[in-house]
Amino acid sequence: MDSQISLNPNKLVRFLKKRPEEFTKKDIIHFIEENEIKMLNFRYVGGDGKLKILNFVINDRKHLEKILTTGERVDGSSLFSYVDPSASDLYVVPRYRTAFVNPFSEIPALDLLCSYFDKNGKPLDIAPENILKKAHTALKEKTGMSMEALGELEFYVSSELDKICPITPQKGYHESHPFAKWEMLRTEAMRIISEIGGKIKYGHSEVGNIVSGDWEYVQHEIEFLPVDVEEAADQLVIAKWVVREVAYKLGLEVSFAPKIIVGHAGSGLHIHFRLVKEGKNMLVDEKGFLNETAKKMIGGVLEMAPSLTAFGNTVPTSFLRLVPHQEAPTNICWGDANRSVLVRVPLGWRGVSNMIYDANPQEKEPYNDPMSNQTVELRSADGSANVYLLLAGITTAALRGLESPESLKLAEKLYVSVDVGKHQEGLNLPQLPASCFEGGEKLLEDRALYEKYEIFPAKIIDGLAENLKAFDDQHLSENLFGDGDKLKKLVDKYLHCG
């Protein structure tokens, strides 16, 4: 049997002996019948970026087949602020490749992610998953390349202070239990995410250890593997739901918010991405060095970075994280293995094939992976992001870079090799927005780039910009400086964003 199937933790993959992208309606019904599944759940993301659910009790095979074929009606005006209540009926139709056994339901249940369709049976233009699909389709049609992406999902777990093996503030990076708390929450979430289709790279404790009175807050991260950009969005949304469910079962509070306590490390949602064609990483040359295609792509992302905050930094507390002289970026620039830049080119494995043999002298088996691991990382986004729109924006920016004659020149201009925080004044770099209000303005300035190829509908751009500007949060940090009570109230308001 194919090891990609035999070692796959996804229960449907092992049972059906098929990869998810090969699942059919017949396969889903066969699994349900053979595993005594009693309930079917449709899941879909609303305009707020959060996962919704619709439950079906399975009455008989005919009923099941109809649900899986035709989908169901939902009230679009309650799911999206851009849908008129006078014509609000929408369809949700399941995508079979996303099927998974619900790990939390007491009733045996199978869940599927859905796509939205309008009254005419056409993909809904404002649906987040459809906007991402349109962006990816445009990239593939215009360049012949596809996008793969992964997210670094950071979150805090809060609990009563543990005085046995106490945590060390801001020293949690890769710490292990018992000095890092709630490792079992993270590993249990990882197990479940992998069993329902998420492709995880690794998990670890992060820097953020916070002690506040009788409470402690411990930061964790789960990082994924590069997959098709549309699948990457699906697995991030599902992963956030899983982490919250595991925490809830343990009686713990978990937060993906960009800031949970002012003055301490926030949580980001770093996005890695790469361009792929015929199984080859198109960002590197024959020797593994970053090529012109990669630099043009980076140029496009840098050009559109200010407006990308409209998708990736959507609450006022996002801009308590994006402040000068911190690791979270505010300067628009890029660099190699440099954590002070907005767009980082992570350390690759170029020219280091000897390491395994130095560490293991007994190892003689040659190893060769034709797909370079090299990615490019955008470090500005946080847990408030609408993941589908963020990845659609990044894909659109990549396409812009590949098409614009100015992108290579811009990338060359904004490359830095020093610690940006220490040399900021001398570098004279362009800046990210400092508020949701400014992010909304930048989105309107760049709207033609997002609306090109009919990727983002005009009403989405208008609606997002209006919502962001309504926060009226210019000079937020300065206005609240020194007022601890107001800062805490603001942070608490967005503690469960995203």
C-alpha cells in the first residue's frame, strides 16, 4: 500500500485507501454506512471569518445522498453583512475532500466543509473560500504556477499560576514540560488536527510566558506543512476550532488574539508560501538560490503589504502588536533569515546534505528530495485575520509581483541585511499602517489590484474598508498610553477574535 495512505492519520484516508482529493460521494456514503455514522455536519466560514455548523440527522440512504448532492439553503444575510435580507437565500454544498470524523461529537458524526452558491447555482462572489479560489485560478492561468502555503498558528493558554517549576517570563521558546505548561493541550490538538486532515509540520512552546497576579499565560505554536493554498486556509480554520474545543474540554481559556496583555509578546499568524510547477519549487535556481521569480513575487507582496493588513490585522489590538522596535514588523522590507523584516526568506537546506551523516556515521542510505523546502514568509498577520481573504490577498500580491515591471526593482530597493529595529532611522523604509483605519484607507487605494481579474468584488473592498475605518483607532497607542484600565478593556474585547 502507498505509504502516504498507510501512514496517514486521517481515518477516511486509511479506510477508503484514497487521498482526500480523490474522495467521491459514493466513498462518503460507504464510509458512513460501514462506520455507523449517525449525523452529518456542514461547516462553512461566515463573513466574520469564523466556522459555522449545520447539523443533519441521517434518516436513510436516499436522504443522505440528497444532502450530499444538493447541499442545503442558509440565510446569507445572517452570515454576511453584504447580503441583502430581501434576497438572502444561499446554498451551501459540501466539498468531499474535506470530510472528517468529528472528534468531539458524542453522536458519531461526519463533518464536511462547504462552498457557497447563489440563487442561480453560481459560486457566491463574496464568499471567502470562493475569493481565494478565484485568486488562485488567476495565478495559475496567468503564470502556469500554483501557490502552496502554510500558517504558523500562535496562541496563548491561560490558567491559575503553577508554583511548581514556575515559568520564566518571555523565555518560553521550545521549553518543555514541566517548565512549559499545557504541552498536553497542544499535542492533543495536534493529534486531532492530523486525524481530520491537517498536515502538521511541528508544534512547540513559544516565547510568550506571562505572569499576571495569580494567573499565567503560556504561548504555543502549531506550524503546518506547505499545501495547496486553498487547502491551507481550510486547515487553519479547522485547526483553530480544534484548539478551542480541546481547551474548552479542559476548562481552559485559549486566545489567538494579537495581544492578550500589553507590554508582552503578542501572537502572530505568519504565512509561508511558495510557487510550484510540475512538482518543482519555482522560487529557487538549480543551485538552490533565490531566483528572479521569487524576488518579483516578493516585490509584489511588499508593494501591497500596507493593504494586506486589511485582511490580516482586523482589530485595533492588531496595532498594539505591530509597534516599532519589536520583533513584529512595522517596516516594509525583506531579508534572508532575518526576523526583524516584514518578509523573511527562512534558512533553507542548501549545501548541507552532509549533516545527517555527521550526526549518524552509520547511515549510508542516500536521500534526495526534488522539491526544495524554500519558502517566503509574511510576518505581519495575526489571529484576527480572515484566513481565506488573507491568503487570497497574498496570492493576488504574488501575481501582481510577477506581472509588474517594477517589482524586481522594488525588491532590490527594500532588501536589508541588518537588524531593522537597531538601524531603523538610517534605513528610511516605508511603513505598515498603524491602525485599522489606515489599513482600510490603504485597501481602497489598492482596490484596482484586488479587483483585477474579478478576484475581489467591489462590495467586499468597500465593506471591509468601511468596517476597518469605523474603528476610528488612529493614534490608539498614544491615546491609551499609561491608561492600564482602558488598555485591558480593549484587549479583553478582542480576546476571542478570529
